[in-house]
Amino acid sequence: MKSINSFMCLLFIAFTFPVLAQQKTSFSADQDTVLIRLQGRNQVHIIGNRLRTLATYERADSLKASFFSDLDKSLQNNAFPELPKRIHYFVSPEGKRRLKAEINEEFAAKFDLGYEKNRMNLDLPPLHYTIYDLPENVEMHFFLEDSATFELATTTMLSPALQKVKNEGKKANLLSTYRLEKTGFGFERRNPKKTNVVTLEFNGGLGAMLFGSQPCPVISYELYLTLPSSRFLKQRFGGSYNAFILTDFKDGKFENLNTGTHLKGYYQFKLNSTGQADSWLGISAGYVDTKRSTGLKRKELAWGLTCTQSRNNFSADFIPVGNKESYFLFTYKRFIL
């Protein structure tokens, strides 16, 4: 009974303290950035999946010209009651363009702590205009001080800056942010940032396990350590603690209660690309321990496969017990923390 009470306490903690249980230390996006300082605080951030693809991006100047031309027409036609601080400019695969402005009062009502921290760290000016090149999956963010800087953004050619990245060659594969500053002689490189971010994440979840032929509930706590991306492979290591309870249901009652734990470590690598829900596949190894015998020794080694897709985790574990006999554990968990 004491073990059952401990299990229920764990279950209560999982539902009651979700905010305190999750810790993420990463403040870095998966996409790469070419950061261009124009004059003063005025900046252009060109964002894409990889720096090597941004180096060959050829639509930056043409889309910039289209955006500021459409913006100028909208301002001349008094389409806005005041100068918008936030504008989204969408370019579809068919070449259609759409300009959407957020009026200052509406924008101020939407508070995003991460966005505000980023603005302070990079000393970004108040105007933020974004061009979304949907077919190329590239974003161009213009951070400008006021309308007087529109001419500066319009007349600055971005292709020479991207050419500097292209000239970097294979060295660009080791970088996540390439910083440039506009000078009277073109663009000069400034303090490139390497992709050396390590992410630590803790999650908790609930689910069900098929222990041999017997179904049972399971509660899980998992710790992930994601290593810096090598540009071609994103990988992580982790550990998982799973508590479960086996029981028989007879005559309307639960009988023969037997608690157990499944402790394992694993290695996973990322399957999908940036911009999609995270999908990971890997291998695991650990042991299974039950309070009372289930035909197994008190502790048995287990190894298998594990797959994580967003908040869902699936695993299949194999327990060899000798004499050509074995147990299989099939587990599904949903992370709630």
C-alpha cells in the first residue's frame, strides 16, 4: 500500500506543478541568420534553414524593392491611420503579394517575453517589417528607427552581403549567425556566432504500457541533453524514469497489486527538418524492476527502440530471460510538462 501511495503522489505532482517541472536553457532558434547592420541601430536579418542556402539566395533585393514600393503606395493612399510599427509582407509561390499591417495599439496588446528580450539584447529599433518568401522558406526582417530610414533600406543592396557569406565557403557550415556591417566600402564581417548551443530539457508524461500481455498505467519523467548541431545531424542523449503498476481485476476489485520501475538511457537523432514538429528516433538500454516476481528476476536488462514525435513518445523494449524466452514492453506516453 505504501508503494501505491507513492505512485499516486507522483501522479499528483505531475498534474499540479507543470510550470515548475520544465526547464529549458536554450535561447536559440534552429534556423540560421545573416545579420546586417546598416547605420546606427538599423538592421536587416535574413533568416533561412542554412547559411549555405542563404549564400545563394537571389531574391533579396527584388523582394525588398517590391515591398518598399507597395508600402510607399499604401502610405500615399492613406491606407493606415498612422505609421505601423509592425508589417507582414507575404509572397506566395505564384508570385502574389499581400501586405498586412498591425496598428500600434493592436501590436502593443500582444506581449511576447522572448521577443522583447531579443529586442533588448540586439538593441533593435521600434519599426519591424518582415518579408516572407514562402516558396524559398526565407524571411527578411527590417528593423528601422523611423520612416526617414526607408531610403537607407531601399538603396542598400543585400546581394553583396550574401556574396560575403558565399565567399566563406565550407566555414559557413560551422556558423549559425553571420554578422556584417555596412561601411563606405561595402560590408565587413563582424563576430560570427558558432552553433555551440546545448539544450537541457526536463519533461513528465502519462501513458500506458503493455507488459507482456498485461496492460498497465505508467508515469514518466525524462531528461534530454541536445548537443550542438553539426549542420547535418542533430542528436541528443537522455534518461527516462518510468513507474508502473501491475494488477488483476476480479469481482469488481483490483487484486495482486505489484509496482515496478523501468529506468533507461537512450540516444536519439532528429528525423525532420526545421519548421516542423520535432521527430526523434533512437535506441535505449536499461533495466526493469518489480516489487514482486512476475516470472522475471528482480532486475532484468532491457533494450529497444524509442521514437518521439512532438509530445508523443512510443517505445518497444525487449527483455531476454534465457531458455529462448523473452518479454516485450510496448509503451505510449504523452508529455504533459
